[in-house]
Amino acid sequence: MEKVRVRLVLTEHTAKKQETSHGAHFRDFVQIMLCHAWIIGMLEAELWSDIPDIAEASALHDIGKNVMPPRLVNKKDELTNKDHKEMEQHTILGALCVDQIIPELRGEDVYDYAQKICFHHHERINGRGYPLGLCGDEIPTYVQIVSLADVYDALRSDRSYRKAIPPEKAARMIYDEECGAFDPDLFDAFEPHLEEFRKMSLMLTDDPHRMESIQQRNIRKDSRR
């Protein structure tokens, strides 16, 4: 399928299915982070042209929650250990949902990106994540970046049981592995920029050409390293 058509199809579905725990800025936040990772050499060189597709796919990362029991998803208090165990199923359900949401994209790279992001965005580098307990390089770098964006954006957003956590405290919680272990080199590369990148994504949300402007705004292929 033509690349532009692929993105139009995915954009249409992510707009309809945007998970409510993140705002519409999330895919832009992910795209900015992916571009930064590419520039500093942490993301594979061949993925440059796929960054918009990965960012669009990232908007579906929590789509599995849409088929979880409302008593869990809408719970006003913090989840219990039993709740957390049940909620872990949203990763598996999310990968299954992708097949139902965008079947016309089967065989396209973006379909694989969406499934892997849904399935693996709660894996952690020390093997203590879920659903498979992958560790280290078993987790694709772009998935690790989506996971970091997911955690930081969640901490910086209001929840029914708490207010948004300040930037410095949010970064410290991630560093202290309160949200699971991330690659230290990856975290160090992003930590000084997380709040800046998130604010940038919030400003770009209403820009109809944001996908292109993110990669063209002070981000050029010939600037890598």
C-alpha cells in the first residue's frame, strides 16, 4: 500500500481510538523523542523514514484498555496488586485489537510496529516487565522509547487518584525505577529533554502539518552525529 495511504488509514483509526489516559499530543511527543534518538545515534539509521509511522502506531499502545472491565479502567482509587495483575492483560488484548482495528494494514511495517508496541510497551530492561519478561536488547529500541514517553507523560498528567507529578519528581521516579527499569543510557540521553519535548508536543497538537514539521524543525538527516 502507498506510504501516504498507510498513514492516512492509521491516522483515521488512531483519532477514533485515542486512549483517554493520554492526550492527543502523545504521538507527537513520541515522534520528537524518536527523532532525538535518531540524531544522537541511539535509533537505527534505517528507521528514519518510519518514525512518523511508529509515532502514529504509538497512539494505539493502550488500546487494549478499551476492552478491559470498566471497573478497572475507570477506578477512582489506586489499583490493588490483584487489579494490576488483571490490567496486565491489556498488552495482549491490545495486540489482538490492532488486528481488528486496522486489518487493511496487514503486511505493512506500521501494522507490525503497532502490534509490537501494544504487546511490549510494559517490558522492562531487567526482565521484570510483562507480558513476556523480555530484557535488554530483546526489547526493540523504538518500543523502549515509547515506553519511556508513556511513563513520563502518565506521571505528568492528572489522574483520578492524584494530581500531575512535577517534572523533577517524575524524572527522579523513573531514575529510581519506581516505574520499572529503563536502559540507563537511554534515560540519560532523554532526561534533560523530557519536559521540553512534552511541552513542544502540546504546542504542536493543533498543527495539521505537525508530523512533517517535527522532523524538519532543526532535525535534519545530515545533522546526525
